[in-house]
Amino acid sequence: MPGSLRLDEPFRPAVPAASPDRFDALTEEALRRLGVEWDSSPRSVLRAALTVRETVPSSVIELLDALLSGENRLRPVVDPLRLPVALPGISVWRGDITTLAADAIVNAANSSLLGCFLPMHGCVDNAIHTVAGPRLRAACLEIADAPEPTGSAKITRGYHLPARYVLHTVGPIVHDAVTVAHDRALASCYRACLDLAAEFSPIRTIAFCGISTGVFGFPVDRAAGVALSTVVDWLDAHPGRFDRVVFDTFGAHDHAAYLEHLTAWTR
């Protein structure tokens, strides 16, 4: 792991968080330094401009550190240890994973490992990079070994996220019928994330998104079953290693799928 990632140190911006009355000025100055014109919604234009750039000048990153720190102070933060327990050490929660103050959250990355380059795309990869800021993509550039193999995991700091770390994993893509090979690859993602997180003593809580579901095509009902069984088996084999594992669901159907498996599990 490159030493410049400084994984042993919490991220602390060198500049103070901006107050809300400075948000507009910082946004417009960042756009000017990027050479981007705007006629309306400068914050949306800035978000789109950052999404399509692989690298961002350091002078802009300092502005964004102040802006993102200020914005994220106003966002809600959820303590994973205060969530209801569904199984010992496990919670299922429907909400925005970028608001979870878990020690680590899991990103369903693409094989480039650099984040989504489609402005305003609704994937979790885009959401995580948007809140974390461009330092996250810069860190991913250091660890990327594209194409990243399916079923493995890598780690970065979380930067402006409430989570200290982000675990990046590439899940299987399902084009037609889901197979046992898809199940095994998905299970490998969950195990790889847990194995890697276990190497870092500060990580006591971890939150998973729905790896491989959505645009990756893995049926949610089946994916939920693979996720739960894999994590339960891992926790049984490593008692006490984590204080809480959260399955974060986004849509109503995803949440219902986990609850259905849990109901069957506890009968």
C-alpha cells in the first residue's frame, strides 16, 4: 500500500471549514480555476466538472477542502452503533451510506477503481466520490491496478466522508442469468472487504452497500442472501472482531429483500 495514502492518520484538512456564507464564492472560484464556465447552478456544474476529471490541481483541492468540510458539517450523520440489531452484530438500514459514521464503508467500484465519470449518475460509486471529494480519486489512482480483479478489495481513507476509510471492491456483472459462479464472486467481495478491514485495528464498524446490484445486474433478492450468509459465516469465524456490520439499502425493494432473508433466518 503506498505510504503517501497515510492510512494510519485520520484525514484532517489543512484549511478550516468554510461557513455557509462562503459556499457560493468558493464554488465560483473553484470553477474559475478549473476554467469552467457556468450560467446557473454553479454547485451542480462544479460537481459535474469534478466527476469527469481524473486529476484536480492542488490549488483547487484546497478550496474544495474548505467547501466540502463546511457542507458536510451541515449533513446528517448516523451512528451505526445506534441502529437496531437484526442479528448479533448486524444491522440493516435504509438510507444514504455517505451519512454513516462507520469506521469504514464499502464502495461498489468499477474495474478502473477510479470512480464513476458520468456526471450526476445515480450509482453509489458516484455518491461516495462526490461527498469524499477529489482526494479520494487521487488516492485510488495510487492503488489502482486496472482492470481491478472481481472479488478483491482495496482501501483508502474516506477524506470528507464521516467514515474514516473506504473499502473498494469490484463485484460481478450479470448480463443474463445469474450463476453459481456469480454467487461465488459476490461472496468473495464480502470476504475480501472483511479480511482487509480486519487488518486495521481502528475499524470496528463497517457498512456494506448492495454490491453488484442495480446497474451491475445482480438480482437483489439473491444478492441479499449471498451477502448475509457470507458475512454471518465470517463473523462466526472471527468472533468479536467487529462491533457492527451494517447492510445499507437504498430502495424499498432492496430493504425488503434483506428483511425477508432475515425473517427466514430467525424462524
